[in-house]
Amino acid sequence: MKLHRAAAAAAATFALFTALLERSNLAPELPVHEPPPPATLELARALAPCTEPQRCASVDRRSLKLKKALQHIQTAAKKLRWRDAPLPSVQPTFLNTTRGAARCSSLDAPFETQLEEVVREILRRTHTNEVVFTIVDQAYGDLLEANFEMARKAGFSDGLFYVSLDRHTAEDACSQKKRVAFLAKPRTASTKDVVYLGKYYAAMLLCKARIRFFFWEMDLWLPPRPSGPSVVDVFRAAAATDTAGLNPGSAWALHEDNPYTINIGLYYIASDTDGRSYDLFDTLLDYLRRHPHAFDQGLVNCVLKKVISHPRINYIKDRDNCKVDGFDTDERGHLVDGALQSLILKTRPGKMMGTGNYNFTLVDGVVAASYALPFLFRDTLAVHVLSSVPLSSSFGKKVVAKELMLWEDGDDYFHVRRGRFLALDGVLASSSGADDFVYLKNRLTELCALARQTNRILILPATWHLSRRLQAWELVELASLERLGVGWREATYLANPRLKVDEDATFVSLKLTEQGASVVDVNGDGAHYDAAFTGEDTRSAHLRFLVHVSLHDRRCRDAAVLFVDVDPQRGLAVAPARTPFETRAITDGKREPWLASVYNHLTFCDYKHREKRRVALVGAAFECGGQNAGKRKLADDMRKKMLRRAGKLPKVVEAVREGRGSL
């Protein structure tokens, strides 16, 4: 019953917003003529591993032109001298782009002065009482240009400014001519403290000046749209809608998977309509300061649900965040904390149907998709990638944005040109179909080594294990791959509509065979290479032969995407009493140095069997680097706990924070 009410209310809200947007000529418009993708790109996508299992089909059905290319090549095998030939030198395809920004003297002023100057400049230039801001630190400093570009394409970059939580990121923003105000971290503040200070103190100052604003977090991406309203347009329209009470003071987003919980990653505040928004942020910041273990998500939900008086949005009270998130209440359900209770009495004087209360509206989760496993609809204007733990998994969120094809970057990122990429030809799965997780890690490591040795960027393969679709970045820590100098692209890269493919770009398949290797391009032109393998040749030698073929054969050398198949036994029956050579693990002592160095430096994650995911859902919490960081933190916390029990470390006494005031 609760779900029916929530669904009905969400549908009614969405229908109302659509009608308002149509009346304002802001309704979404689909492009009338969509240019077809280049023929070369269509071939690449047909060759690429299927990333959406629901739409998988054989390669023959995906592209009839590839039938010829997949036929056996009727040519004599060529000999290639390779055993004593030196390997090419390694040239990193991933470069750390961290730059040292010049010092910006305007950041020396107090934060309040910086904020005032930035906001005044925006208001004078735009002649509109509205700004947009987000907070940024080192974890998201690399997204400054991409974030601003998304806002520019959506049409609200003129009013955008940044609140930077560290000096280096602020100076980087200043050097890029971005509007920024630097908030120095107080001496006794934790990371969580300074994040809340950046969000809510800046909001307090804007509310006090009666300036409207839209806040969005840096882990929010905007799907590219040719026309129609922006996410700011929708939230502004929602904040002007009297569907949940007269004169609403704000508009808040809901979660995509949970319509009972407000998402505080993006919201619109009409502070010139209701001045009590200042009291809301002031009280929130004060409470979070006094209770360092509280999280703002639960607190905002607890307070706003206490304020609701209009029956239209009463359904979200079905989830009691005050109780769920541990905020003390008395036997009548009133909050025990005096400051919170005073805020509720001020924002809800006791009148019904919203008259005289602090009213607000809700934006449907379809418009602003906020979820740990986000999925998009036609009308989705923003995607907020969440994680299982607040203020974590920044790298994982970026990877998810790439897999969902939301990533914003320069033209070079999407440029498909000669000699650039290496991808798996086939599926990263055990050739025999047996459960062999070690096999998956070995094949993935070999792909990384081949990409490194051929100086190509690796397009990560899709993986299957125990009826479950895995991302390659759930297995390997991508930061360790970057430290080896290997650049990478997401598994959905070749399906991205932003790709720019050169007219002379070619796509070639290089397969390891029992006799050597075969090369074939999409036109059916190819060759066989005889390696004259012996029983003494190791797996390393077979892979090294592939490297030499890729450099010797002109088709491979010039290919924009070189598809490599490293498993000649795929599809062949395993003979009894012996195991095919290619499925055996190789001992460390038999690995050649070029391959062993990759094995020694790549970091992997243990396999965790979750639910069967045959649909293409991706989550930041699954990212291997975040999993390893969580395990290290847990182990460190346990070690400190054991040392304290043994009396080797002093017990930590939490300081009692009383009263108001800044951090």
C-alpha cells in the first residue's frame, strides 16, 4: 500500500512538472534527424565484446560484413624470426596530469569576502538573482574542467562557482579562470566537518543575502541532451510549484530506488521566498558540529519530514529517518535536541495544509537519478552516483560515470585513431566454462601486459563468472594499472556516441593459435604466422610472439583498435587425462621479465559473490581500489583496537563539543 501511494504521488508530480515545462516551452525535444554513425565505428562495435547481456547477439548477426572476415584465411603460413628479437621499449599511455598551479592572491582574503566578490560578479553579469555552486577538493579536482563543461552545455555555467576545500584545488581553479572561493580547513576539523562547512555555511551566507541558489555535488553527471530543460530549470520550476503548500522555499530530489528518502546531493533554495531556509542550514550545521558522528543525509530527512504538513507528500514519512538514523525523540515523537525542536516549531507553526509553514516540493527520481546502481531513462537530466559509504569511493564513482557514458572529457579522450587501442577479442571467461577465478585474473593480467608492451591503451573487457557479469575494474585495481603507465578505457567505450573516428581508422583481430598467430581485418584480408612452437615454450613465449606479430604485421601496427584473442583453446573440448596447455597456470619462475613485472605490480581483489546481475548495472562500491582501501582501513582499525586493549596505545577520549560557533 505504501509503495502504491509513493508511486501515485511520484507519477502525479512528474506529470505536473511536465505540464509546467511544456507551458514554458521547456519540454524535452528529441532530435528529428540523428546522423548515422560512421561505417568504421559500426564495425568496431560489432567486433567489441557485448556490454549489455540483454541485447547480445552473435557477431554474424551484429554485422553481416564481418562474416567474410571471420572465415578461415586460405593463405600459406608466414615465418617470423622472433625468438632472439628484442621487445620494443615501453612508452607510457597513461600520464599523470597533475599540474602545479600558480599562486592566486585573491584566495588569501577571508572566505566570506571571496564568496561575496564571486557572487556579486555573477549577479552583475547575469542580472539574475540566482547562482549555482558545488564544493570541490583534491578527490574531484581533476573534474573541474569537465564539470564546468557539463554546466556550459546544460546552459547554467554563467552562474556557476566553486567552493574549494583545499588550497591547491582552489589555485588550480583560479588558474583555469573559474570562479572560486577557498574555504580553509579549521585546525580541529575532520574531513567530514569541512565538507559540511563548505555545503551549509556557504548556503547560510547565500540565504542571508536572499540569493536563490542551486547546489549540486561533484559526483553528479549530466547526460548530454541536444535540447530541452536543464536540471536547474526543472528544480527552479519545482520550487515555484504550489502543489505541496503555498510559497515553497525549496525543491529537493528523491532517490531513484527509494522514493521515501530525500537526496541531499542536489537541491534548489528560493531564499528570497522564505527566509527560514537560513534557519534550516544554520541549525543543521550547528547540530552536525555538536554531533560529529551524525550524517547530514539522515538529519535533513529527519527535520524536513517533521516539517511536512501537506498531504500530497506525506507518503515520505513512511520511512522515519529520525528513528532509522538514530536521532533521539521522546515518547510523543518530538526531537529531544532543543535546537532541532525550535527549528521545527519555527518552520511549522501548527497550521494545516501548508499555510504559514516552511513548504517545499520534491523532484522525481527519474529526473535526477540518485542511486548506487544508477540506470537512466529518456527524461533523466542528472545522475548522482552514490556509494554504500558517504564521502567515499570517489574513484569508483568516476569509473561508473565512464561506464554509463556520462564522462565529460576533451576531444582526445574520444578520438579513435591509428595505433591507439587494444581490446579483447572475445569474452573474458574460462575457455572450458568451469569455475576458475584464477584463470580470469591471469588472462586480464596478460591483456594489461600486452597493452603495455605494444604501447596501446587498453579497453577493459567485460567478464562473466558464475552466472554474473563482472566489470574488469571489480577484479583489478585500476590505480595499480595506471602506475604501470597503462592507459585504459571503459568497457562501453566503443558504444559511446561521442567517439570521433578517423576516416582511415582500421580494426584488426590478432588471435593466438596452437601453431602461432592469425591476423585478419574487417575486409577479410589477413595472414597466418607460424611460430614453430616447441614443448619447451612457455605461456610467456606464446604471448611474446603475439607482441612481435603486432609490430611486424602492417595491419596490426596501423590498427586503431587491435582486438587480441589470447585463448586458442576456446570452444574446444578438454581431452581426458590431460589439460590443454593454455589453461594451465604458469609458475612465477617461468614468466619472462616483461610479463612478470606486470604480475608483480598489479593489485587484484578477491572475488565476492553477489546477486546474479545479468543486466548492465554498475556500482562505485564494487570498484577494486575502494574495496582494498576499505579492507586496509578495517585492518588498521582492528590493529589499533587490539593495541589499545593490550595497553600499548592510549584510549581515545572524544572531545565534547558544546555550543554554537564556527569550526
